[in-house]
Amino acid sequence: MSASTSPPRRRRFPWWLLGIAFVVVPLVEIWTIIQVGQVIGAWWTLGLLVLSGVVGSWLVKREGGRTVRAFREALSAGRLPHRELADGILILVGGTLMLTPGFVSDVVGILMILPLTRPLGRSVLAGAISRRLLSSGATGAAGFGHGPVGAGFGFPRGTTSGSAGATGDPRTRRRPGPDDVVQGEVVD
């Protein structure tokens, strides 16, 4: 097997992230809750935690509704709703963080939900996705799987979603080379 036909190397899962997520973050949340409780009292701290959950669920309902309407408008206008999808992901994750008891997660969650701070979250999300696509060599469907786009999604191995079907046997088709030009337009 030559170097050009070998599958791309898979990146190893960063297990240390699980350690941070399940050990460090809860310890920081508990420490913060204790510090706030010492300053304002236990009952007020408990009340603030309940209030943050209520406010978080209200914000998710309001901003989620706006995002769904914007998503539908984008689809009816015939444009790709990439911004609306990113907003939906941020609102979902932010809402989950708001419902999790703790002040640090509430601050991060509210920053993901509020429309004023969501563009920052969108740019972080877009950067993470583009790094993932670039590290995968833009092969596979958005970095998932090996081979051309469409492989692993019900299409025969070695074909793309557009190459199997109407015009001939996909095994005898010429694959595009590096010098081939694809005509099209980019719509933002």
C-alpha cells in the first residue's frame, strides 16, 4: 500500500478533556457556590441558582424561537442557514449549561445564549469546525469517515453522492484530478 492510498491518520481522543469536564469543572463550581454562599448566605445562594435556571429556560425559549423563525426564513429564501444552525447549537449548549447548577456554567451559558455575545461563540464554533475540516484534509463527509464525500452514507465505496446513479457504472467513471476545474458560484 503506497503512501497516497493509505487512509488518513485518525487523531486520538484527548482523554484529558474528560478529566477536566468531570473533575475540574465540578470542583470549580462547588468552590464558587461555597464562596457565594459565604458572602450572601446559603438561602440566597440557593435562590440565585434556582433563578438562574428559570431565567435560562426563558432565554432559551425566546432565543430558540427567534432562531427557528430565522432558520425557516433562510430556507424559504433559498439560502444555506449556516448562521442559524450555529445559533441553534450555541443556544442548545448554553441552555444546558444554564440548567446545570453552578454560577460559572451559568455565566458561560448566558454568553452563548444572548444575541449580543453569540457572534463571538459563532466565530469560535466556526474556527473549531474549520480546523477539524482542515486537519481531516477535507476528505470524508465533513471530516467523518475516510474517502470522498458521501462514503459511509449509503453510497458505494469510492463514489461520491453525485457520481453513483444516473449516468453509468461508478466503477468505470474517471475521477476528477487536481487540475480539473469545478464551475459554480458561492452564495453567502
